[in-house]
Amino acid sequence: MIILGFFLSPERGSVKHYMITLVGFGIINVSLFYINYLILIPQLIKNKKRYFLYILTFIVLLGAGALIKTVIAVLNPKDLLEYVEAGQGKKTLQINSYFFVQLFLCGFFLVSSCIIKFAADWFSSERIQRNLESERREMELQFLKSQLNPHFLFNSLNNIYSLAYQKSDKTADAIMKLSEIMRYMIYESNTPTVALSKEVDYLTNYIELQKIRFKDGAYIELTLNGEIDNQKIVPLMLISFVENAFKHGVVNDPAEPVKINIIANQKILHFSVINKKNQQNKDAQGGVGLTNVERRLQLVYPDRYKLNVVNSATHYTCELMIDI
């Protein structure tokens, strides 16, 4: 009742009362808040981890603030200590009661500064962590992509070298196809996503480039269904599956061609490659591309893709579904 009267007393309507409580005490409260927020917490807790010294300083600061307010009240008793209680007339608040009231108010501002400071630091730390994680993922994606490009270029140049060594008339066409493919890889695949139709064109050019080097012919069945023109995909995501089919599979058997199937419907991409295995191909480096692309899938399509690889005795099947 005494504290309620302390805040609501009509005797506290003087200009001097409001000047002291709003301006004078306001300055003290704000000072306590920012001393703790800007100096004590950063210096004693964040930087030096001196928790005991911080608690001691906190108590001293709390007592000093309440004491200064109490001294001001003692010097201005009519404006700060006198109050009116209903039915009992004018009364004077005891000094110790006034001190504890101010101790509570000063503690409120100090504790509020602690809560706000730690909350602000937590949100800032979370934001920095998210930015670092995003930068890490982007750097890893760029690294994986930089691995993919030389890997593809190395294989293609080997093919063209083979044609040139044989003095094949197809060498010029192969170089032109490679030029078109590299143009896409360098200039058009630097965005987060590309039109699925462009990625399909890229695969088609790659297939045509590979066909040039096979004297007995290469048999590829590429089937497209659905909304190919209206979908987006992360660039260079599908090439490794097709590349492995050429590198490790049998592509010159008309009875069992490499089957590449792309279906895009309702934001779901279904992609599959089936090829007959080349039993004489024991190249241990064949997994580089697929390991790369699976890591990229984990980074850009987390929980949005399914990759199923079946390695039977005679055939190799890769089936990929992406929620694009």
C-alpha cells in the first residue's frame, strides 16, 4: 500500500517532482543500463570471463544508484517522500523503504540490460553462424564445381586427342562441340539455377560429342517427357551420370543402348540412366564424378532428393528424383 501510494499520490504533481523523477532519475537509470550493457558485460564477462568481479561491480553499481536516488529524496522530502494515503491524510515514506524501492528499480534496469545484451549477442552470434555456414556451403559448392569442370575437360580432351591421333575427319566437329559445351559451363552455369531445357541441351551436346569418337557408332536413347521448358535445376547436376555411362558402360551395342530418361512434372524431376556394364573396364577413378554430384545434391537439395544406384552383374542403373 505504501509503494502504491508512492507512485500514485496526487501530491506528486509538482513540476519539481517530475523534473527529478523523469529527468534526474531517468538519467541515472539510463546510465546504469548502458554502463552494464556497454562496459561491464563486454569487458568483464565477454572478454575477460571475470564473473566474480562482475557480480561485485553489479552489486556496487546497484547500491550506488539506489543510494544516489535516496540522497536526492532526502534533500527533497516534500517532492519525493511525502504521499497521501486515502482516509489517513499525508504521510512520509521511511528512508529505508524508499531506498529498497529504488534498489528494486535500479535492479530492474540493470537486469533488463543483461537480458537485452545477452539476447542481442545470441541473435548476432546466430546470424554470424548462419552467414558462415552459408559461405562455407557456397565455397564447397564452388570447389566441387571446379573439380567437375577439369574432370569433364580432361576426359573430353582425351577423346579429341584420340580422334586427332587417328587423323579423323570428325576432329573439327568434336572441337566445335567441346567449344559449345565449355561456353555453357563457363558463362551460363554460374547462376544458382538454370532452365532444365538448357541443361538438357548441354547433355545432348555432350552425347553428340561422345558419339563422334565411336567408329562403330554409339547407341543412346534419350527420352524427354513433361514440362522440360518450365523447370529450373542446379547446373551441371546430371552430367556425371551420363559421363560415367560412356566411360564405364557399353555404348556400341544396338541391342542394349544406353537409356537416358528425363521426366519433369509438378516440380518433380525424375532422371535415370541405364547402361550395360563393360566388364573389361576396371578404371578405379570412375567414382569421382558421382561422389562429387552426390555431395552437391546434399548441399543444394537437402531432404529433397532420392538417389538410387543399382550395380548388378550386367547393368548399372542410376535413378535420381529431385523436388525442384
